Amino acid sequence: MPRMVGPRTGRATPPPVPDSRSALHLAVDARTVDQRGGSVIRVSVQVWFAQEEISIRPGESTSLSLAVENVGDRTESYTIIPAGLTAAWTTVTRPNITLFAGSRDVVEVTIRPPAIHTTTAGSTALAVRVIPQASPDDAVIAETIASVQSFDDRRITTLQPVQRGRRRVTFEFMVENHGNNLASCRLHLIDASNRVDGSFDPPAVGVAPGSASLVRLNLRAHHGYLRRSERQLDFEIEATEQDHAPATGRATLIQSPTVSARAAWRTLALAATIVAIVFAWTGVVRPELRDAAARAVDDRIEELGAVPTDTTPDVAETLPPDETPDAPGTAIVAVDEGEPTSYRIVVDVGITQERSESISVPPDSQFLLTDVVLQNPNGDLGTAQLLRNADILYEWDLGSMNSANEFQPRISPLPFEPGDNVVLAVDCEVAGQTTGTGCEIAALLGGRLVPAQG
């Protein structure tokens, strides 16, 4: 059956208004001549959009008015369904209507293209099909042009949000493009305190829609050459492009102390011991040795009956210079501080579901936990727990997190015995992304792996 649509925009051609000169005018307008056989075929409906062209941004919705007119001579019911490539984006508020002969109704049609990288920017045809229930073969299509705009969704995901080092470390992160246009970004290091500096490899990246690029940051810290305690240096990584919103990511450098408190106390104790030995030698031992030597010489002279003269050498000069007794030393026992080790536990769980993942400590080692970083890159809502076997160590409310990475440093290491399970349990309530189907939570655990004590 022929479709009553316009030649350019695809909008159905509205019927002309009949005048009083001819009652046959309406009947003629309600018929179409079949070009193949010359027979007259009745067209019972005409449809068209009120807007010839619309502009819409992915992730947002726009409403259009669809006019449906019954040009037949009897009451008819119609089914309205989306058609074409945009059918998945289109919603008809009233998919079924009934019109009397010669009456018209307006139906609201809503279009909402998804904010994903596969939504191509540019012009596309928006179509709906109107099917008469009495004669489905007489279906007609109304079309209009939808101009889909480009949108930005650029993200920076740090692969090592927290690292330890004295002066220089290397961070790795991903520049991701979840928008529908090409991202050409230049990378910058943001540190208001001016305590860190670094260089990017590469310094700029071009990322296609739906792709990601790996970048390395060679970071170096300023000042603080002598430190008795560790310090935390927070900074941001920014990917910028002119006329586009920047993407930012956060990372942290934990600087280890250059002079540990234990070494400082040992040095002070050793220095105090040496000073005490020197004072004891010069104030007590050496004078007593001199007096004992002088008494021994006097006793010998008296035995021999000799008269002492002025040429008698000083007793102190007769002592050899290496007569000093060995000073007691302070033994320093080497302590095995273990091997720096990190684990990452990832939990993918559906909405309104609970799930846990775990790792086990090797049977011949003890794990001393010093750093815990909870990662919530998508801003999911729910709760997360870190457990040692069945004991809860940490519990987080995902909705109250201020950033995608929450750092929990420890002054005293938290021990895990050989064979203990480190468990991350997640209760997912709401996905942070509109297109997400669940929660993705991870825990980055840092510490030392030391041999198990027998």
C-alpha cells in the first residue's frame, strides 16, 4: 500500500480541508490511485510530526507531537509503534488510540538516545509506524530528522592509586573515552603544595570513542631529605582539551622515612654509651691506673734504698698508648622487615545482591597489612566490608565516599597468620552509572610478607 509521507522530511502529508462546493472532495482525498493497476485504494489514516527536525543530546530526552488523523468514513483503532534504527530510543506514550471518522488526535513521542560511545553523533531518521487494526496492510510511517549531538565522558583510572617510595616512583593510569567523539588530551600534574613534580609518557594522547590509552607518570618528590616519619603526598592527574571539560584522577605517594625512629633511637643509645665510656676512661680508669703505677714505683724505690731524682720519668709516660681496655659495644640485631607485597581484590556483583571474594595468606608466611585503599570508580551505592576470615576489620558506606579511592593508612601493621583469608564482601544497592547492571568494587591491600614464626 502506498505511504502518505512527504518527499523530503518523511512527514505524512496532512489532508486538505474540504469546502462546501463539493461533498465528493473528502471522498476523493480519502482515496489513492494504485499506479500499477489503476484501481482505487482507500487510505484510512494520515500521520505527521509537528517538528520537522530536532536536536538532542545523548542521555537526555525530548518529546515530539505526532498528529494522527482518521480520513476514513468509519471509526478506526490504530497501533503506534517505533520503527527504524532509532526504535530502541523511542517511546510512544499512547501506543493504541481510537478515532472517529474525520477526527484527529495528537500523541506524544519521547526520544532518549543513550549516553554511550556507540551512539553516533549526526543526523538520523526518527520513524514511527501507525497500523490500522482493521486493515494492517494500510500501515503508514511518519518520519522526522533527529540531530544527535556529541558528548564528552572522559575518565582517568589510576592502576596504582597509592604507592610507597622515598623520592621517585612510577604511576600507571588509563585515559578512557566513554563519549561519542574523539578525545585529544594533554596531560597535566596538579599539586597545589608544590611537593611533587613529574613527566608523562606520552605527554598527550588521542583516544577514540570506547577506547582507552595507557600513560605512565614518572613522579619525583621535592624537599624532605631527612624525615623521621612517613608523609602522604596527594596530587591529581588532569587530561584537558580546549573547549571540553577536563577529566581528573587522584593518586597518593607515601614517602617512607629516610631515618626511621628505631634507627634514630639506636644511634642515640650507641652515642650515649660511647660518651659514657669516654668519661669513665678519662675521669676514673686512667687516673686510677696512673696512681697505681706511681705507688708501685715508690714501693720499688724504697725496697732498693734508692733516692728518687728529678730525672725519674713520669709514670704516665711509661704506659703504652694502647693500654686502653676494650670498650663494650652495643650489638644491633638485624630484624627481617619482610618483603613489600600488595594484593588487589575485585568484586563484581549485581544490583540488590551480595557477593564476596578472598585471597589466602601463604602457609609459610605472615602478612602484615599497612595500607588499605577501597576503590569505587563508578560511584556505586551500597556497603563494603573487609574481613579477616569471619572477623570484620573495616566497613564502608559506598555512598559517603568523597572520591573514587579511599585510603586507610595504619601506624601499627595488622597481622594475618599463615592460611588466613582476606575477604572483601559487597552488598550492591544502586549502580553508579545509568547503563550499569551492578557494582564494581575493589580493595588494594599493601603491606609486608614476613616468614612465619615457628
